[in-house]
Amino acid sequence: MQHTPVAPGRRPLIGHSLGFGFKPLEFLDEQRATGAMTALRIGPWRARIVNDPELVREMLVSRVKDFLKEGPLYELSAAFVGNGLAISEGTHHRRQRRLIQPAFTRGRMPGYHSVMREAAEEMTGRWHEGERLNIWNDLFHLAVSVIGNMLSPGHFPREKTERIVWAVSTASAGIGWRSVTPVPWLHRLPTPEHRRFTQAQKMLHEFADEAVEAHRTRDDAPAEHFLTLLLEARDEQGEPLSAKELRDEVVTLFSAGSATVATSLAWALHLLSCDEKADERAHQEIQDVLKGEPVTSADLPRLEYLGRVITEVLRLYPPAWLLPRITHVPTELGGHTIPAGAQVFFSPYSIHRDPSLYSNPDTFDPDRWLPENNSRSRSTYVPFGAGVHQCIGNNFALTESLIALATILPSWRLDPVPDVQVRVRPRALLEPDGLILTARDRTKEKK
């Protein structure tokens, strides 16, 4: 067995909690130099960080039963989203995935396209030439509006969108902080943050219950409606999803589906705003394909460069930037011993920026994904995870991102604000802190 090096910077009692908790991205990057696996302590907990993408794939695909989707982070998330698909494990996860998968197949995506496009059109319809936009906030509202109108068509006003945005962002902040400070007694203190977290949980649970009940009592519910698919799903014993399971999945959809898309789109628009050639190339492709018409399902496969833009954004800023597993029995991975009860972390963010895997890894380069340039192992690109726990909503997120960009870019160019520094804020997602963009109306530029 190989010796597993201990991460530098360990302190008495608290271990590596300071570095891991306050500068997690820098801490994770530093661990690559230690080898395929690093040992660390987070307070009283023993942990490992897996830096080798092939070992990560082994964890997620061929040895998924040895590395379970359990531990403090998932317990904390369960306090908010219940036992939804995103955090469930074992038999329950397999049952949930079989029941929910039909609503997220590639073939179902065209049924959601009009809602996605209309939300983007509504958002850009509020913009004005020269306006400075809090773009992440706008995109968060867009993503919540898409899900809200999928669940309750015509019954999801702006005021409700505002409330859900507040609830999801509050939860994201709370879960993000808890994920890097896994000390349970700290999370139970009666702080303002804890009270906001509890209020956000209550708000989302109430909306989910209301949406499901309203749909259940409809006489004219379309067969292809998202909630119809969930309500009519049956497991192998003929049992439907329970009321709690339905609530958990709706809350999970809002929590995971809205913030993920909003954050990826915000980074995409930021990167395009900083790269005039890439922005013009994306704009020209959209013009050539759409010819001035709204984007349709048939257009999406032809937006090849735009697809590479999204792929590259997800490499640089993967939605799931840090993912934990836990071992129940002593095991080994890549010749390294791992004790029972250890948290085993891996970071798509760190893997995606490994200079041994990607040339100029911090550079935005959509053409690195051209077929002739992409000979990497699939284990080196894991923005949505891999194996049986791969994000079920990846097709949904990619489709919504394509439609949003294909709706925004024909009419709007977004410019960076001079002297404003955009930083990465690692919460549950890698949020863009300080991102303000200036709206420029392309239609006026042509006149």
C-alpha cells in the first residue's frame, strides 16, 4: 500500500478547517502537488481528497457501493430538500431515478423549449441600452421562472419568482457554508443565518405542496406536463411517489435546477464579455442559424460553437465543484488505504484546471472541444458527476443554457464594467461575486 501524504497546514484540534473552510479553491488546487490522494482532518473527521480523475471515475462508476453518497453535506442538504434524488442513496435512489427519469430524457426537452425561450425574452425585454445589470440576479430570476412556469403555467407571477429566488439563494449560502464547516453544533446556533435558512425551507416546501396539489386537482392537465409525469409514475410494485417524495423532488428541482443554470449562464456571459472575438463568433453563428427568427428545437444541434462555449464554461466553473462520499468499511483506492467512516472528497473544479490534463487550464478556449483537439479521457471532464449519481438534469441545464444564450446574444452585447473585479464565491455553487455587465443593444448599433 502507498503512503498517503497529509495536506500541509494542519493545526492542532481544528486540523485543516481554516484552509479548507476559508479558501477552499486555493486549498484544493494545492493538493494536486501532493499526488493522487491527500489525507486531511476537518476538526475531528478524517478525510481524503482524491486528485486523480481515473480514481474519481473508479469511485463513481465501478465501485459506487464502496463510496456512498452520505455524510455531513448530504445530511445538511436533506434538512432543506428532503430525500430527493440529488442526495438519496441505495435502493431509494434507484427507485426515485427510475420514476423521475422519463421527465428528463432528451426526447422530453422540446416540450420545455417554449417556456425557456419565453422566460429569456421576458428578461431581456426589461433591459435598456447602457443599463448596468446585476446579471446573475437576472439569470437567477429567469431560471426560477422557467421551473415555476413548468410546474404552474400561467400561475407564477414575478412576486412569486422573487420569493423563490430569495429562498434558493438563502439555502445555497447556508449549505455552502455548512459544507466547508461540518461542525453540527455550529449549525444549530440560533443565529440570523439559521433563522433565514429555516424560513427559506418552509417557503419552498409550502410552494411545492401547493403546486402538486393544484396540478392533482386539474381536469385538463396535459399528459406531457412535468408534474403529470411524476404523478403518474409507478414503481415495479405499482406504487406512486408519495406526497413527501413529490415535495422533495419539486424542492430539489428548484434548488438544483435554478441556481445551477443561472450560475453557468452568468459565467458564460462574463467570459464572452471579456473575449470580443468569442462573443462575435457566437453572435454570428446564431445569426447564421436563426436568420432573425426565435430559436427552435431544430436549431439547437446547429449551434455548434455556442455548445462548445457552454462546455468550456462548465469546465472552468463546474456546478458541483466539490463532492463528498463516505466509506462504511475500511477500503483502498489506487493503493491508498482509506479507513471506515472517512469522508472522501473530489473536486471537478480542481480536475478541470489541472495543467497536466488541460493546456492553459485557466484560459477560456471553446475550441479545445473541437473533435480534433479533444482526445482526453472522459474521466477528466465531470461537471455533472458520473455513474448512477450523474445529475439527472444535465440535458435540461444544457438545453436551457443554449436557448437562453441564443435568445440573448442576437439583440444584446454585454460589456464588462471597467475596474470592477469579478471574484469566485464558493458556496453550494461557484457564484460570480461582483459581476455587473453593461447592456448594449445590438439592434441600435446597426442603425
